[in-house]
Amino acid sequence: MNSLQTSSAPSVAVSDGPRHLAEHTTARVGGPAGDWIVAETEGQALEVLAAHPLPDDETRAAGEDSLLVLGGGSNLLVADAGFGGTVLQLAFEGIAEETDGTSSDDAGSRLVRIAAGHRWDDVVAWTVRHRLAGLEALSGIPGAAGATPVQNVGAYGAEIAQTLVDLRAWDREAGELVTLDAEALAFGYRESVLKRTTLHGSPRYVVLSLRLRLAHDGEDTLSAPIRYAELARTLGLDPALEEERRRAPLDQVREQVLALRAGKGMVLDADDHDTWSTGSFFTNPIVPADMAAGLPEEAPRFPLDDWRVKLSAAWLIDHAGCGRGFGAELTDGRASLSTKHTLAITNRGPAGTGDLLAVAGAVREKVHARFGLDLHPEPVIIGAEVAAPGSR
């Protein structure tokens, strides 16, 4: 079993020569960094973070910060001109079971701590091998573990908020280590306190490790309830069954999720340009129920409460006239919507950040013109922005 690498280490070294963000992001775009530091331990990361306190509100509002924190680069777009400050790459890894002294440790669950730099899909694979349930539906998501609580990463009816107990982070405003539990993180749909206190890519809190509580019932442990109808059907489960009966073997759930994601170009593959993206580029809009009522009857709707409804961004994009491959004509073929799924904006090979944002702006404009709705980008965008509807 892996142990967490949290000990201090000698002063970190700045890399020789410039590095480009394009070499470290899943969309494979982005210019050079001023300095690049790889933190192999938590101690090294803390040394750099202590030297880069949070800028004042005015500086952040202008989109300026001397530090960019990088994990797996899966939810990040940096301008073609690059980032002139310091890139801190969190590269420390580790997974370890812990105990917090509660009865839960011996009654059907396990507490697991994960280092921020650990590759997320490797974390999921580890939990499945150790017969721990709760993350299997999050298989295939690129990036590092430390990024998952920031936007409450989710897929196929699961999200990190369902298992997260707490996390350790460096508070750049206070200049100290803090522990934030699930309540303090105030999770919502693709958001948290971590995201709400990040301005133009400048974070107040930098996650160093997180603790999850995962179900465990020996070798016969089944998955968490399957909440997503498409996944339930592929597993041979009736989506109409009561939630507790919609469970399946962990290995089967992981295998089916990976297959579903691969079919949509959402599993990284160096030979498949449909996977050269930030994943879902736009979040699903959440609107008042009366606004949703004005959409075509066939538009997917997911009621959240008495007055709000979540819509499908992919459906809106497709039905606004932006089908698979849309945008290639705008960028001379350098970038377009995925040929497999309309929610991803992809680098077709020689694209720059500007190309991806041009496609995003055109999509945003068409959806607004057709449905009167404004789509909001999901990735962190540094040094650039997606054009708002009406500004083109």
C-alpha cells in the first residue's frame, strides 16, 4: 500500500529553460511559463506557496497573480502568450488508509487519504482493487486528485462530495495550513468554496491532500447506487428500481464507465484528437423552472428543487446548430467540437488556445441566439476569455 509523501525536503529548484503549458495540459495548448517548479513532496509545495501569498483583490480582479498551481492540467486553458509568473506543479503522490477512531472504521467503511498530485484515475483503480466503493463511477476522469473537490467533480450520477470527509490546504490569504470539512466546502453543482474563492485562476486555497470515506464489505463489496440511467442500463439494471437495489460489482461499473466515456472521446488517447480537450467545456445550465418550461418539450430537464431545473448543455449546443465537428470552418480545421460529443472543444492537432476559445465563443453565441441562455465555461482560463454573447 502506498504511503503519503508529506515530509519536508530541501529547497526546490527552478527548471532549466522555459516550459510550455501545451506540454502539460490535456488540450495541448498554452504558451511558456516564466518559471516552472515541480514539487515532489508536500514540503516543497509549502515552501513555494509560502513565498507566493494571495494578491490583493484589485490585482486578482485584473487577472494577475505571480503563481499558477498545476495538477494534471485537465481543466486548464492558458493563453498562447503563456504565463509570466511561476508555475507550481504538484507532483507528490500517495494513497493510505487511515483511522479517525470512529465506529465507521470497523463497520462497513474505510477512511482513505490521497495526496493532491496523485493521478485521479489511478486513485479510482486503486479503490476498485481494494474493494472500496464510492468512486467507481468517476473512472476515466483525467487530472490529479487535488483538483477534484475544487469544482466538485462528477460524472454518471456520482460526485466527489458524496465521499469527501475533509481536506488539507494551504490558505494563501492567511498564510497557514487549514483543514476544511465537507460542510465548510459548501459543495454545489460543479462548485465549492475552493472554486468560489478562486478569481481568474488565482486560488485562495491550494489542496494538498484529501480524505474520503468509502464503503467496504469485504470481497463482496458492490458499487454505490447507480444513479445514472444510461449506466444502469449498460449494467443490466432497471433504472426504475429503488436506489439501494441499483448496485453492481465494482469492476463491472468501472469497465462500463470507461467504455461509455471512451465512446464520447472522454478518455485520454494520444492518437485520438477527440480527447485533446478539457473535457466538458460548458457546465449544464441551472435555470428557474418557468424558464425551462419555455424550451422545446423534448429538451432534457433534471428538476433540482421546487423552482430550479438543470438542463443539458450538450442538447442545447446540438439543437442550436452546433453539431459534432462544429467550428472547424472557423479555425481552418485547427479546432472544433468533438466528432463524438458536442460538449467537448477539441484540438485537432495544430490548434492554439485562441482557436479553442473562438469555437467556444461561436457556440455560446448560437445557444444564446436560439434559446436565450448563456453557457458558462467549466475550465479555468488564464490570460484570455470566451467572448460573451452579443460581443462578436
